[in-house]
Amino acid sequence: MVVSLFRRRKDHAEIPRLRTRVSRADNDNVNRVALGELTPDLKSYLGRAAYLQLTIFQAASLGVSGAPHLRGMHAMTWVAQRSLEKYAGLVDEIARAGHDPVLTMEPFRHDILEFQRTTRGADWFENLVSVYVTAGLLDDFFVRLAGGLSEERGKRVAALLSPDAGRSHIVDELLAAIGENPRLASRLALWGRRLVGDTLLVARSALAVPEDTAPDEARLEPVFTELIAAHARRMDALGLTA
Amino acid sequence: MVVSLFRRRKDHAEIPRLRTRVSRADNDNVNRVALGELTPDLKSYLGRAAYLQLTIFQAASLGVSGAPHLRGMHAMTWVAQRSLEKYAGLVDEIARAGHDPVLTMEPFRHDILEFQRTTRGADWFENLVSVYVTAGLLDDFFVRLAGGLSEERGKRVAALLSPDAGRSHIVDELLAAIGENPRLASRLALWGRRLVGDTLLVARSALAVPEDTAPDEARLEPVFTELIAAHARRMDALGLTA
């Protein structure tokens, strides 16, 4: 997206592990543009964030079941566990606020099923990219949006959603796959680009923008630029152009 | 199996929650017949137990994705989480023993894929019964078999596998489904009976019986009788005949 098409670094495909690099990318997010003024009411925030995390878990568990080998299966269990922990934590927050988790998530069913449908990949590799890209963007987004919750709760939710989604396991699997079959790279890069649009759309629909009011694009722009920059770094860790 | 066909208690189908009853059934297992003399070497024990737990997780996550409503989806996340925790604990034990988890599980791939194939239900309700029945029997079995591991490790593994697999959530969902459609009961009872055979077979193949030697049926019988009795109590909690 914001990254030049000429920046592809094919050499990454040969590097088996990029753990250090990946965690450094995490720390880039310290100076976050806050989205606090556009945070919806608590119930909507938690319901949507929880349902989306449930969707990430489902994609990750599809990554377990659909793995072409036991190594990939095992790798994806870490990712599934991470998303389940986040989901359980959000469900706790919903209960703590005195609401029923299922009823709180229900209103977002239609939108999120549609999101789930459009972000399901054609094979295991695309599904791994789906988890990697959507979890990365959505966790980043909801951490920023947590700035508008009450201070203590906002901190708790941000801490809950901040750990990456088991990223290094996905990176290892995808780098290995691209190493074996370099032609996979362009297909996955293309898929990654398609995912960004759908993911930012579902994220955007969480913003509290008064009806019949155009959202303040000038205020939103730096946030989305930052989200996309973090996404580009994640794609870069795969040796793929964002 | 050992339970009279005339014992069906249809009245259970009308009781929405049986939590107390279910947890009482758990405690029935205190006097366990040990299987310690037939425990295979540590690596085989852990590899097979971990892989089977991974299979239970996959069935549970299919229960999340395939749920006909958000309530069922949410319920099955608890079950998925429980099995993932057990899996992660077994993987820890494998690593602690100095082995690679994936290589340790690999030898059991063929048998377990076959088990997975035969225990996959035709719909969501059968899949819930699959998780309920297979997790119940296998956890019970591997807890007993842990008696033959070194004492400290055996205790640790037994403690890891002893918590039920999120049973009450499955019971609630199935009782609700049978309440809405009582004809479901006989189909699920039939499915449950089929599962027992396949599950005891995969359990049995874990026993260290010297080749060309018939297993000592007299010694095995009390163990399997006990496993089946615990299974019958679990089916009873669903109002179904074992």
C-alpha cells in the first residue's frame, strides 16, 4: 500500500527465523496515535473486539486442522492458544461489566460473518496470511481504540490485546513454504493486499461516528497510516511487499 | 455397553443443567485400577497422549466453527481451551524430557488420523458427542496409564489430564438440543456407542504388550470395565443410554 512496489526483499525468504526482527517491529508502536475520541460505548467495543477475536481463533484453528504436516499443525496451536486467551480475556471484561457475552457479541454477527467469508484463504498458506494480517491489524486497532475506555479498563484491555498473535510461528512456516516454492510469494503478497482492505473496513465500522456525518478523514488518516505501516513491517518480515 | 438397555432416563432431557451431578461423577473415579505395568516408554506415552489431545482440540474447534448459533460457538471455546491447555502441558513434558514434540508425535500419525476419521460426526451434535465421549475415555485412560511413569512425572501428567474437557458446556448444549428435538436422542446414543469401540481401540494400542503375546485380558478387564462405567455415567448425564 504505502510501500513502494520496488521494495521487495527476496533475500528474506532464505532466512529461517526472524524472531528478533519481529519483536523489534512490535516496539515501533510505542508512539501510538490514539483513537480515543472515536471509541464506541463499552459494550459495543467489547462485543465487537471479542467476536473478531473469536474469528481470529477460528482461522487459527483452521490453520491447525488444515496443516499439510504435523509441524505446521503444532505451530498453529500456539497461534490458536494466543487468540483464545485474548478472547477469554475480553469475555471476562464483558462479564465484569455486567453483560452477557453472547448477547453482547450477537449484534455484530452479520458484519463479522461477512468479514470472515471474505478473508478465508483458498489454501493453508493463504489462511496463515489471513490470521497474520487480520490479527495484526485488528489487535493494533483495538489497542488504539482502548484509549477511549475508562483509564484502568483501557489499560487492561490494551495489555490483553498487545501480545502478538503468535506471529513468529506463522513467519517460520510461511518462510519455509516460500523457500520451497518461491512462486508462492507473489500469490501471498496479493492475498495480503486484499486482506488489508477488508480488515480496515471492519475496523472502521467499529468507530463511533455520528450517523449522517462524514468521518473526519483528517483525524483518521494518521491512525490508518500507522496501522498500515505496522502491517507493511509485518509483510516485510515475510519478504513480501505490502 | 455394560448398562441395561432399559435404563434410559428420558427425564434427564428436560433438566437444563446438571453441573453438580457431573462433577460428582468425576469423583467416582477416585479408586482407580492402575494400568502402570502396561505403560509404554515415556516418549511413546507422551507422543501418543499429546497427539490424541491435539485431535480432541481439533474436534472441539470444529465444534466452535460449526456451531449453529453464537451461544454454541462460545460454549465450545471453553472446551477448545481446555484441550489446548492439556496439549500444551504434554508438549512441555516432551520438551522437558529432552525430545522434540513434533518428532515425538510423528510415529502415531497414521493410527491417529484413522481414529480422527472414524470419530468425526455427521453434524454439529454428533461432533459434540465425539468430543465428549473420546475426551472422557482418553483422559481417563491416560491418567491411569500415567501410574507407570516415574512418580513425580506421573503425578504431574495425571494432574494435567484430570480436569474434565469442559464437559458441562457440552452437556448444556446437548440437553438443550435434545430438549428441542427429542428424536436426536436415539441418534446420539447410537453414535456414542460407536465411538466407544474406536476410542478403546486407539487407547489399547498405547499399551506396552510384547509382540506376539496376547494381552493379559484378565488384567485388562477391570480397567476397561471401569472406563466404560465412567463413560456410562457421562452418557447418563445426557439422558442417553451408553
